[in-house]
Amino acid sequence: MFDGQLLFFALKVLLTTVASFCAILLLNKTRDSSCLCFIAGIIIDYAGQIYTLLVKLKVFFSPATLDGKTGKLLFIILESFFSFAPICLF
């Protein structure tokens, strides 16, 4: 990875970590279904960032199908679903 990419990725992981922490704190305060879906989207985004980090560091190997992007594609689809579901549930 280049230095610019590494800095951008580290900033993205840091912000996602802070958002996940706030989402977990909010999880204790509310039990509304739309809010729970939004919190699930944030946590799935964090899991996707960690998955991408582990693949780039060669700690975890992604499947060879779809040029190694199957796992990341799954996280993107789930995150999009749980981010747009609260609009329908509200």
C-alpha cells in the first residue's frame, strides 16, 4: 500500500471504530426496530473494514471467486440493506 492509501484506510478504520462504539452505546438506550437496523449497518460496516484490513495485511485470505472481492461484496450488500431498512421501517 502507498502512504496515502494507508493514511486514508487508517482514518476510515478509525472513524468506523468511533461510529461503532457510539452505535453500541446507543444500542443500550433504544429498542426501536429502525434504529436497531441502522446500528446493525454501522457494525457491519466496521466488520467490513476489519475484513479488508486483514485481507490487505495477508492475515486472512479471501476466496478466489470474483477476484477475491466476494467477502467485501457481502459486507457492502449487508451494510446497504441495514442502512436503507430504517427508512422503510420508520
